[in-house]
Amino acid sequence: MMTLTRFAGWPVIAGAGLAGLSAALHLDRPCVVLTPGALGEEAASMLAQGGFAAAVGHDDSISLHVADTLAAGDGLCDRKVVETIIGAGPSAIHTLLGWGVAFTRKGSDTLDLHLEAAHSRARIAHVRGDGSGAGIMQALIAQVRNLPRIVVLDGVTLEHIHAVDGRVRGVWLNTGQFIPTNSCILASGGAGALYAGATSPNSNTGRGMAAAARAGAQLADMEFVQFHPTALNVETGGARLPLISEAVRGAGGVLVDETGERFTDELQSRDRVSRAIAGHRSEGHQVFLDARTGKSGKGLKRVFSRQFPGIALSCLHYGIDPDRELIPVRPAVHYHMGGVATDLHGRASLSGLWACGEVACTGLHGANRLASNSLLEAFVMGRSVAWDVNNSPRERHSCQDPDRPVRMGAASFGVQMEKGAGILRDQDGLGALSSYLAPLAGRDDHALVGAAIASAALRRCESRGSHWRIDCQMTARAERFHFTLKDIGLQERSSVYA
Ligand SMILES: Cc1cc2nc3c(=O)[nH]c(=O)nc-3n(C[C@H](O)[C@H](O)[C@H](O)COP(=O)(O)OP(=O)(O)OC[C@H]3O[C@@H](n4cnc5c(N)ncnc54)[C@H](O)[C@@H]3O)c2cc1C
């Protein structure tokens, strides 16, 4: 049976990270959740170390958190979006506590809050030091398992969104089956793993974004790819690079080179620290994080392995003892600010399509995400999407099986992406990348997303936030790019029907 009639008309949520689970839990009706592995597996949400940013400290305020977010975003944040999502932080923490998330406490009724780079206050709520994502996800997974109205299809992913006359009519799955529905909620995560050196799970290659774009939805801010300054610099045989959280630098870890000298301010925003490391490495230096217990005001006050047990285990796995040794680090792709353009309800430009979490682009992060704002966004926007779907009319379904679309490829372009659209970019590199990927975009999802990144980065002839053009300076005009595939000349190559 090609059509899953049992689920006809149900909202279909593609992705079971924090955004997808938040959406599922806040819906008031039966829904289907698609997930490539078991719940939570292969989700960036599960890997989050630092934690969840929210202005809940006694010395903090929403306006300070908003100001820090706007400063990191380098002129491109949407202020209304920032105020709304940041403003929802305290209520999100409240809900998560109610759902059983065991945020680490300081005393009986105060949360222990970490400081992270570019935050003016300690405001990162965390679970077991560096186990924040897993701690939050485990609590939500337990909630989902208790709700029979949420049907989880393990090992199933969304392949295509079927749209007719600008409206979603159903989704095609990797199993070859079709679910007729007017409500598709994309929560399929980011596109970091398109790049060779990335901290993101291997399944985060932007395929949900490709499906939305092929169905005609607008993308936005695609050129802004965030590099985390401190991934563990080890050989992983193609697997993602382990992350050394910003919280380590917040706790006093310092960046040094092979001579033991510091060469940059560790607590600047991510893009600045990443560029400083990339520049230093390009001059032939090796870069390390010194997170040994401080003896002269330098280093951590508490022993690393007690403060960051998960990261310590990752280091030990590669034979590095962070309590006693320097940790080799390099920048790696970590987050994609761009994605499916949405409004504050998570509505995409295609009717019946919502997007939340890293696959979406609300305008919260602008040109550069402030650390730990993404779990907050994933949770809050998952909730907003669900509330919007709850308020939309339930339509009856008359959609017959549409023609089966062609299967898209997903080849590996990691090395080309890093070379052409890495930390330091220029017209020649971006042009070469775009010319290479565009002809492949019609039949390959990775080529499509990579080509969209290259095209937007070529168009932005300025340096701003995470997008650094060595051939263009920052300009006074802060402008965001929203586009469909047609706008960038890719539409004619992207038909999903043979
Ligand atoms: C190592 C690491 C540490 C991080 N630390 C922090 C932190 O401390 N604080 C913070 O705020 N942010 C952090 N981030 C970023 C943050 O984790 C993510 O932005 C956030 O979790 C994204 O949530 P999500 O639900 O949108 O996506 P994800 O959690 O990635 O979930 C998306 C899911 O969708 C699945 N999927 C993909 N394609 C499809 C498809 N076609 N159909 C169905 N399912 C699909 C994916 O496999 C995945 O399981 C970190 C990221 C990484 C990689």
C-alpha cells in the first residue's frame, strides 16, 4: 500500500530533535513523528553540551539577553523575533522543569548558570555539566512515550513534500509511502555535516531544507554558517569531530599555541575566535586549549574531568587527558543560521509547511548565533508551530496518490564545501563551488543546499558575522536575502518528477 491512509490529515513532523519533540508535545491532536533512528539518535540536540540560554539569573534581564543576541548577530537579527524568542526563555525553562528536566541547581531553588562567550551574564542552564542536550532530550522522550497520540515511525525520513498550487498536500517517505496531509512540520535539523570538518551528526545535511526548497519554499540567510572555534583536532575517520564546549573557555580555559603563548581573547564571539585560530593555524602554528587547573590565575578553578565529564571522556577516547595535558583544537562547522524562512509562528512561505529548530531561519541569529540560543529557539519555535497548527482548520483529504517522485542523491561534497565556502571566503572560491554544484543540484540534495549556500555567499559581497569575505569589507547596509530556487536559477534543475 503506497498511501498510509491511517495517518491521512495528521500533522507530520520530520525530525525528532528538540524542535520536533517540542512541536509533538505541544500539539493538541494525533501526529506522526519521523525519525531516521531511534528517538533522539542522530540529533544535534542530544549532543548539546553547554546548555540552554535564558535570562533567569537574579542579575539578568530579557533586555540584556536581547542586547547580547543582537550584538552577536552583527546587524542582521530581526529585533521583533529576538525579543519574542528571548522573552520566552524563562517560561521555556519553567515548562522543561515541569517535564522533569534535571537542570543542575545551586541550592534548593536556584539554577546553576554558566557563563559562555559573548554573553554578558551567566545564563546557561545546564544538566550534569556538559550533558545538557541529552538531559533535556531524555526528559522529553519520556513525555512522548507516555502520549499514545504521538506515533513515532523509527527509521523513516521525509523525502519529498508534495505541493499543489502553493499548498502542501502530502509527504513522501524514504519507504516509498505517501502520507496525505495539509500540515508538514519540518524539524530536520541543520546542514553542518555537508562540510568535511563538522561537529554535527552525520544526518544533519540539510535534506529537509532541500525538500522544502524543491516544493517552492523560500530559504533565508543561507550564507551564514557558524564555525565553532574549538572542535577536538583528532582523526575521526569521517565521523563528526567531538566538541569542546565554549563553557570550558567560560570557566577559564585559555587558547595557546605550541609555544604556550595566548594569541587571542577566548571570550569574543565565535566567528572572531574561529578566524583568529584559522589565521594562526595558516601561519603554521598548532592551537591548543589549556584547561588544566589554574595555578596562577590561568586555567580552570575546578578539575576539568569533574566539571566536564562527557568532554573529558571524548578526550580520553583519543588518548588526551585534559586534566594534565593541552587539548588540540581546530574550528569546525557547528551550526547553520540559514534555512527555511519562517515567521514567528514557524510558517514557511508555502501554505501548510512549518519549520522549527535549526532547519528554519526565523531571523533570531542574524549573521551569527549567540552560543546556547539554539536549544532555546528549537524549544520555543516547536511550541509556536504546534500552537499555530492547533489553531488551523482540520481539512478533509481527497488527495490521490500523486506520481512517485524521483529519488534524490546525497553525494559527499565536504571537502569542496570547506574549500569554497569555509571560514575565509572569496569570489573565486565561491564561484568555483557554485559552478561545480549547480549542475548537480537537480538530482542531489547535498549539491542543492551547497549551491544555495554558495550562491548567497557570492551575492553577499561584504564581511559580516560568520560570513567573512577576504575580498570585501563590511558595508553599512544590513540586508537579509530571502530566495526561492527559482530566484537563484536552480528551479529548472530541481524537478522532483522524472
Ligand atoms: C556538538 C554540538 C553541541 C551543541 N551544543 C549546543 C548547546 O550547548 N546549546 C545550544 O543551544 N545549542 C547547541 N548546539 C546546537 C543545537 O544542538 C542544535 O541547533 C539544536 O539541537 C537543533 O535542534 P533541532 O531539533 O532543530 O535538530 P536536531 O536535534 O539535529 O534534530 C533533527 C533530527 O531530524 C533528523 N532528520 C534529518 N533529516 C530528516 C528527514 N528528512 N526526515 C526526518 N528526520 C530527519 C536528524 O537525523 C535529527 O535526528 C550544539 C550542536 C552540536 C552539533
